[in-house]
Amino acid sequence: MSRAFNFSAGPAALPEAVLVRARDELLDWHGTGASIVELSHRGPEFMQVAADTEANLRTLLSIPDSHAVLFTAGGATTQQALMALNFATPGQAVDFVVSGHWSKVAMKQAAPYVDVRIAASSEAGGFRDVPSRDEWKLSPDAAYVHVTANETIHGVEFRDIPVVGNAPLFADFSSSIASGPLDVSKFGLIYAGAQKNLGPVGVGVVIVRRDLLERVGQPRANIFNYASQVASDSMLNTPPTWNWYLLGLNVKWMLGEGGVAEFARRSERKSNALYAAIDGSGGFYRNEVAANARSRMNVPFFLPDAELDARFVAESRAAGMIGLKGHKAVGGIRASLYNAVPVEAVDALVGFMRDFQQRHG
Amino acid sequence: MSRAFNFSAGPAALPEAVLVRARDELLDWHGTGASIVELSHRGPEFMQVAADTEANLRTLLSIPDSHAVLFTAGGATTQQALMALNFATPGQAVDFVVSGHWSKVAMKQAAPYVDVRIAASSEAGGFRDVPSRDEWKLSPDAAYVHVTANETIHGVEFRDIPVVGNAPLFADFSSSIASGPLDVSKFGLIYAGAQKNLGPVGVGVVIVRRDLLERVGQPRANIFNYASQVASDSMLNTPPTWNWYLLGLNVKWMLGEGGVAEFARRSERKSNALYAAIDGSGGFYRNEVAANARSRMNVPFFLPDAELDARFVAESRAAGMIGLKGHKAVGGIRASLYNAVPVEAVDALVGFMRDFQQRHG
């Protein structure tokens, strides 16, 4: 067995230690005689896994008691529809700050249910920056203000929490949650598909201020009701137990490595090294995102032409680096530097980039 | 490592061969240098897994080209809401045949969106039978007729496909799909959470007649739109790839074992043996479901009192049999006999029941 350096944007790399543990107990979880994926979600074994995972996630992210935590089936896109149904009245205004592809997806999912308002957008500039807070036009009657904390495709990230006034701030943290300290109390709702920093694909996390659960929202099935989900500890129906369990192993691993403060240091080191390699290449590699909005998680960059992009992907794969092909919406190369991606992977990538440029530059 | 006989109702037993395969390739899938759970759903590796899984599922279940197949995040409950949104106009009549707990859940999820009509119910008799077809009162204007093919809690199963006239028949097959031959063309929609016969928890399957996708339905987010999901091959957003992959391994295993015809034989043999043990116990074990509606998948039974029920669960666990505690809604014992439960497990259970009765009867 040989493990590659995996720069995939998601589903993404997991720590080898987490996978080894999951492998070793896949046929017999803690002497139960069954896999965790074969055990009832209502049995004492999985109930303990679920409770431990929530407790550890609360520790990792410093989630205050004012906020409930949900573990959801499906990813962030479903939540974008559900938050409109749960927290806005029919046709109520919702303010969206548009900083890339995923901000637009969030608007699209909410559009059938609310009055979608664009408070600010960096689209005219090709999503190379986040909209400056002093340019946002917020609605006085908005149900909430939505931001995408990190844009996985465009490689743009809010480095500070914007202050938004009365309406609660809702944020898609799918690709940057747990990458550094965060004051959760400043948010009405934080949501994230788990398949980047938190763990495996197939489960998501919603962190929601409890008082917001009293909002009436819009007519909806009970399975779409956040308050019902909170009341049933995310077990209104059978949850994705294996994915939840793997998320739990990954959260424990992050705590053991030193928590979000340590991952903030590693993220700075990894992303600084990669941006330095790009900026120091004399224009052979290009990333045009404004310096103060560059994502520490997803670094898209471009070679002089698409033929070289393709060659870069093929040669890096042969050198043991996978997942570097850019998203089809923008092309080029994309290196994702989530918590499970070790510093050595980035060092190897930077070395490969130097070598590639010498051969093809 | 020692594997127990697992009678859990779901999440449920998986074939040991499937788990061994998943374990052996968990850190390096087919020489890619990464786990399948770490690979992009849009990469060639997972796209092949997805395509193979659909092709094999179509073979296993003899799904005609007239029907599309979806692989969904989340389980059956979500689909109960989505089918109302996709196939009924606001407030349109939907006929429900109520044969147990899960039929009622289906009604509850649809209630905010449609005019829920009970075409027939066996609730007055304690859900010990399925409502006889000649007693159903169907609405001429119904969007669809909903049945629960197998009631996992009450242990009641439709042994034949009811003929329903003009409105398409929608059926929850969560706990009996792939347990025997089925004429899919007779259904407008079949849906199933995978965590029983199909494979692991965290993924579901929807089989839907393509012409129904042209129905306008009700205002809804794009992520809730079946037609959009079909058009994007179930990848409108990041799907639960690992669960989908494990489902694929399990479908291949079922084909290798002889397909649904073989599992129908095994299910008859297993359930006959267990019902014979119950009926031959002189009333010590009781199952009161009508003979022609007894489920081949889930066999609930009761001992003379709740204290003996609890002792049975504890002693059977000590004897290497797990997952036998009945659902809290009805109590008692429940043995689930899904495809991955071997005949030997049922033989062991029947032997244990005889022994337990001798000691406590």
C-alpha cells in the first residue's frame, strides 16, 4: 500500500491514522461482534459514539451552549434550502453576500422560498476578492444575512467575521470549518458538509443559535424541521451512522494534534509556502486573488495555457500527487490544503512546481 | 475478531465478504493511493463505481429503461416529503394504505403538502394484517397511491402487488427490496433506505417512472427536484460516495449469490423456520400477524411478559446473537432476516429459543 499526497477539494484527504483505526475496527467494533455500520443508531453503542462526537466537536470549535449542534444527512446544499424554510417567512427578504460560485448556489436554493437580495457581490471583478463590508447594502427586514466563509472553487476567503447588525449571520463553512479559532457566538447559524476539514463525505454539521429555532418559518415536512431534529438529537430518522462515527474519529484526531489553534498555524504555513511558490514563479504560475482574501484552504492557480495545465495534472499524478485538477467552472489547477493534508505534501508540491517550471517554463 | 449473528432491524448486518473487501481497500482503493472516501465524486474512479453500481442494481432488480434510478443522501423519510413536492400539486389528494407505523410516518411527511386520504387501514386490528384490496377506497383524483411494502416494526408485508387503477403506485420498499422477484414496471415509484437489504446506512435508492418526472409538482428548491437529480446522475451536490460504493459491493455480492430468486428461497426458508418455532412453542412465543401477511424480513414476537423479553435479549446477546430487542413502539423481540443474515443465524436463533423456553417456560 502506498498513499498519495491528496489535494482533492472534496471528498478530500483524511488522516491516515483515522483510516487505519476505521479499517482495524470495520468488522468488529469494540468487541460487539459487528461493524459500527451494522449497529442500530438507537443502541447504546452508537448513542455513545454520537454523544462523544458532539462533545468533542463542541470542544474543538468552542461551541457555546447557546447553540445546538445537528448532524445531518446530505451536504450543504440541502441546508441552504432548509434554512430558508425554517428561518424566513414566505417571501421574506434574505441578504446574500456573493463571493463566488457557492454563494450563488446558496441563493438558488433559497430562491423559491424567500426574496433573495444581493447585498454585495464581487462577481464583476471575477470573484478575485470578497466584497468589502462598507459596500454591503443590508435590508432592514432581512430574515438573515448569508455569507460563504470560504469559496472552494474561486479560492476566496473571509479572514474576519463581518458585523451585520440585527439580522443573524448565517455562514457556509463547508471548506474552512475547524481551520482556525472562530467566535461561534457571532453567528446565527454555521453549516458545513463534512467532506473537507471535518471528516468524511455523507454527513454534515449545522450549528444553530437555539432561540432562532422558535421562528415559525414556512410550511414544511417534519423531517425538514430543524427544531424537531434538535429535539430528537439528529435522529428523527436513521442518520448516516458510519459517516458520523468517522467524523468523530477525525474530530478526536484534530483535538489530539492540538486543536484549531494548531491547524491555523499549519494552514498559514502551508498556504504561505504555496502562494510564495506561485508569486515567485515570475508569472509562470498565476493566482489573481487579492492578498487579504486568499483562501488558506483552496488555492487555485493557472499555468500559461490549458495544455500545460493538463500536463501539470498528469505529471503531478505520476509523482504521487492527486486531486490537483481545477474545478470545471474555472479550469487550471487547484490545491486544497485541508487539515488532513500534511505540511510535507505541500513541500512536495512546491518542489514539483519548481521542477515542472524548469522543464516546461 | 469474532462476528456475532446480527438480527438488527437497521442499520443491519452486512455480508462479511463485503466488509472484508471494504476493509482491505479502505486505505488504498485500486492502487489510487487514496481511500474511495477520499476521492472526488467527479473523478473517473468514483464515476465508474457509480455507473457500475447502477448497472448492477438494474440487473439485480430487473429495472426497466422506463424507470430512472437515483442514489440519495438520507433515508426514506426525506423521500416521503419529496415525492409529495415532486408529484402532487399543492393540496392534491394522495391515497395512503396504512398497514403499520411507517405508513403513518409517510402520511405525516406528506401532510403539509397534499390532501392526505386514508384509502384503507389495518390500525383498528392492531396492524396484524394488510388491508384487503377490495376494501380500499381510492380517490379518482389522487396524485398517487402510497403503500408500505413491508412494515419493519409490525412485521406485516404485502405478498402481492396490489392493482390500483389510474394513479401510479408508490411504495416504500426500505426493508424488503431485493428479497425476491418484483415487477418494477407496475410501480410509479419505489424507494428504499439502503440500511437493510441493499447495503449500508447513509444512502437511499429511488426508482421512478421517467414520465412522472414531467409533473410540475410544487415550488421547491432545485436540490429537492427529482428531475434535476436524474439529469445530474444523482450528483447535483456531493453524494455519500462511501455509502454508495458499499451499496455497490453489496449488490455485486447479491448477484454473485444467485440474485433475488435465490434470496427469495433463503427468505422463505429462514422465515418459515422462525415462524414454525414460534407457532410450535405452545404459546410461549407469540406472533399474531395473519399468516398471509407475515413479513419474511422482520419477525416480531413476544414472550409471556416483559421481564422474560428482557432476559431473552440479554441471554441471546451472551450467546452471540445481537439486535433482537423489539422496537420501542411495540416492545418484545424482533428478529430481522435480511439478505445478509445467513440461514445458520436463524438455525442458531431457533435452537436458542428452544433452550430458553426449556429453562424459563
